[in-house]
Amino acid sequence: EAAKSRVDALAPLLLRPERELGTFTEIVQAAARRAEAPIAALTFALVRCEMIHVSMGLPRELSASGGWYRRLSLSRDVVDLGLPARVDDARRDLGLPRSLVDAYGIRSFVGVPVWHQGVVVGCLFVASQEAGSLAPSVLRALEDSSALVSDVLAELSGTPSNGASTVVDADALMRALRVSVLDLVASL
């Protein structure tokens, strides 16, 4: 159901001429500069794959591939849960797909969902091959950039923007989850 909603929201936009989508390049480049990250990308999630729309700094063969299977993606949880993610050392995080981590040496990752028509349609992320190299403040900067992407998507499709209203305070959510888990454990 979620994959179909993503495809329905993205389909009209994916058929537009590339020159109309140039603003995304500026947003990705600005996000990379703000994060001081060597790697940045905007991806759109389809059913089984994540399509790279704009990228900078990705290894050549990865960039040339145009995307990757969602099950191998570092941003799959960002898209599936609609929540930001921050990874300080991907090699130590056993829950991440190993292929991109091992093959390309991605160590640090910060990704935020991109919303369109009330649906998470992709991910804006920055990454580095150095562990712990992305500051915690990067998350907020990426959320702002993601809202800009949502605004551009809305403008291109002629629909109201909802980017800013759907940004989730991930730290507050994690604190709430931690308290809930601690309450649950205490009650056992």
C-alpha cells in the first residue's frame, strides 16, 4: 500500500524534463555544504528500488547505477518509518545492510524523509566515509532542506506543500520511546 502511494505521488513528476528539476541539485549541494559532508543525495523510493535523483560524491559505479535495491539501502527505515536517522559508525550498527557499508566504506549517515502529498516518497541524506564525522546539528539542517524539496515537489505537481508540517522531532520521539520502554520494563 505504501509503495503504491509513493509511486502514485511520484509518477507525474518522474516524467518531467530534467531541466525542470534542477532546483533539487541546488538543495542537495547546499545540504552537503551545511553538513560539511562529502556525499549527499536525494533519492526517490519506488516499490523495490530507490532511484538516485541527484547525488554528489557517491562512488562512480554507485552513481552510474542510478539506484539500488531498497532492501540494501541505508535509508530504507527513513522511508518506511517516515523518521529521520543518524548513524555515527555504520560498521558497528549490525542492523544496517552490510553491502553498501562494506563495499563503499560509508561510515556516517544522516537521512531525513521527503514528503509529498502526505506520503514519504524518498530520502535526502548526507554521508561520509569517516565515523562520527557528521555533527548532530546536521539533522535539523537536513529537515529544513527536505521541507524545501517537498515545496518544490508541490509546486511542480500543483498541489499544496506539506513538507514543513510533517517534519518529526526525532529526538523527542526517541525520548518518548525510551520512557515507554523503561516503563514497560519496570512493570515486569
